[in-house]
Amino acid sequence: MNQENILTSISKGSGCGCKIQPAVLSEMLNGLSVDIDKFPNLLVGNHLNDDCSVYDLGDGKLLLQTVDFFTPMVNDPFVFGMAAAANALSDIYAMGGKPIMANAVFSWPLDLLSVDMGREVLKGGIEMCKNLGVPVAGGHSIDGKEPIFGLSVTGLVETENLKTNSGAQLGDVIFMTKPLGIGMLAAAYKRGISTKEQEEALYTLLTRNNSIGYDLGKIEGVTAMTDITGFGLVGHLLEICKSSNLGADVAFENIPLEHEAKSLAASFVLPDNAMRNWNAYEKDVQIINQDAFAWVVDPQTNGGLLFTVNEDSVTQVMQLFESKKLPLFEVGKMVSSGIVLR
């Protein structure tokens, strides 16, 4: 078999699209939530839908812990490694934290793939971490049936800078930092129908980090934050709304869309998890503009940040992004109830 094209061909899913679908995961976890009362220093555990677990160190700092890994969405092993690392680190940034150490999670089918290719995956992950000042201090590997790579990441955040899903306030402005469409680009890539331009767009989006989340954590007016990954925009927006006991009004015309994915959306070239996402969330979300459907259920891998800001702090947030020369998109507002995409 051609080693150049083998990574995606031997993987059942790809990227964050290989997540267990929300309804099944909910069934699996039913009754398995941590008893938070027995662990007073554990501020955020699996009883909430946040990106990291959070432990109070008692000195004004909080310890953040996450683990994230997935199967390949591209055949370039170095890019796969970079994307998986950026995606795992994003969980720390999405809570306003700074990653301080990572350990690799690695599965490699040695009977199918070369040692050199596996080394390239690890090099890609280490390079992404190195660029962000994070040491990959160790890890664990197995000889498995599918290639899998990711990181367990430890981070720190000042207590007052922690961002969760639950802090959004009525009237807050909703922002995004990356265009949607990564899942569709990955699906086309895996099916061998993507163009060179679509592949380049996919590589670019997969390897763009979310380190701006650390800076957002320092802004008091940023009230809630997460990243958009396998459950799509609707799933992660719903997490903020449910945790904050609010609704959201989002204008599709304001949502950033990856240009190279537009033809795929028009042809409904969707990853399998897109429809699973909708089946899990359709009772909670009203889509008025039907052109939005393919985009808002699209599972993202290393997608952008999704966060809410009180109106008094919007200018400060915009100035931050301007100073970093990073894109920022205002897409809607938090309302009293209901989630509407118009």
C-alpha cells in the first residue's frame, strides 16, 4: 500500500470527527460524574461540560488538566502531529490558561506504517509545542490498529482569569476566531475529492493555534469561552447557553466561512458526525436560514475559540486582536432563551 496516502485510508474517522456521538457519550457517562463534594479543591470535573478539569492549588492559581487525541485527518504525518498538538493545547487556552507541560498519547500500527512516519507525527507535535513554549516531557505509546496521536496537557491560570462555559451574561456579544468548514474539507480530503486549494486551506486551519485565549483570560469582560471542535458550532454554543442558563441569537451572515469549503457545503459533502451532531441538538436549536445547516453542524478539528464579552469590553477585545493581527468575528448576542441561527 502507498505509504503517502495510507494515514486517512486506515482510519475509521478523522480528527475530532471521530468523537463518540453526543447521545451515545451521554448514555455512557450517565451516573459516572465525579462526586464534587468529596473533592473540595476540584472546581471543574466531568459534572460540567468544560474543556479542562480545574484544581485549586490554594495559592491564587488553578491547575488545568486535559487530554485530547484523534485519528489522522490528513496524510502528511508532520501536519497530523502539529494539528493534534494544537487541538489539545487549545483546551488550556480556551479556559484562559497557559500550558506548561505536555505528555504524548500515541498509537501506531507497526505492521502497516513505518517507524520514520511515526517519528514525523511526533516531530510535528513537538514542533507545535516548542513554538508555544511547551515541553513535551514524556508520554505513552502502544502498537495499535489505528494511528492515533494527541497530548495530555497541564496548564496554570490565575484564579481571577479562569474562563468557563457558565459565565455568559444577558446581552453579551458572541465572538468567533476561525472560519467554519474544517470538517467538510477533511471529509473531502479523506474521500479523495479535494482540490489542491482545499488541501492547502485545510492544512492552514489545522495548524493555527488558539494561544490568544491566554490573553483573553486576562480581560474581565470576557465572560465565557470554549473552543469549537467535534460537536460543531451548534454543540459548543449550546454548552455555553445551557451552562449560563441563557439563549443565543446568531446571524449566519456574520459567521466566518472558509471560502474553499463553500462548494462542499453546497454539495453537502459532510463528515458522518455532522448529522449525528444535528440529531443530538435539533430539539434545542432553531435554524431559520437553511444555508447555515451544513456549516453549523460541521465538526471542527482544532477549530477556533467561541467566547462571550460584555458590551463595555468589546472595544478592548477588538484592540487585542488588532494588536496581534488576528481575525475576529462578531456573530451574535446572548438572549434570555432559545438558540436561533437566522
